[in-house]
Amino acid sequence: MEPTELRIGNIVQLHGDPFYADIDTLGNASGEPVILNDQWLQMLGFYVVVLNDGDSPIYHKHGLEIYIDCETLQPMFYGFQVCNYRIQYVHQLQNLYFALTGEELTIMAM
């Protein structure tokens, strides 16, 4: 993970514990990325809107839908694919969400 990928407030981890990146984290890249999974999507306020038998879940929040495609997370914004962008980490989703909505994507408590 490059420091240029992060913004203040992105969720990263240090020694396995998640925390919000601050100016020190950005300056020395001391954090590691947090892998985005179902649990993190739910902690970030996404909820399942479609779950048919055998289908992968689709998570939704304010027009942004995340669906699992071949074990990667594919974002769509109001039904439009977002530049074939694949999401692997929580900070990537936070940055995309902010770029599309102008709102920070955080969790209630860590």
C-alpha cells in the first residue's frame, strides 16, 4: 500500500488492529490495508438487497452497490459499472464512496 492511496480517516491496520489513518500514518505508511469482506461491508453500513438461491449477495448504500464477481468486489453506482474497478481493501471503498457521494464512509465503533 502506497501512502498516496490513503486519506486521513481511511481505515487501515497496525499489528492486526484497525484504526483510522491520521497525518502520521500518511507520512510514514505505517499501516497495512484491511481486506474488504462481507463483515466489513456490513460494519460500514451496507446491507444486502438481493440474495437469490445460489447468487452472490449484493450490498447497497446510498446508490452504491457492491457485488461479488469471481471473488472480487465490483462496485456499481446507480446501476452503472464503475470503470471496471475492483475493490480489495476498505480504504479503496472509502475513497470511491467519497468520490461518488461526497460523504465519508465510516463505522460506528472500532
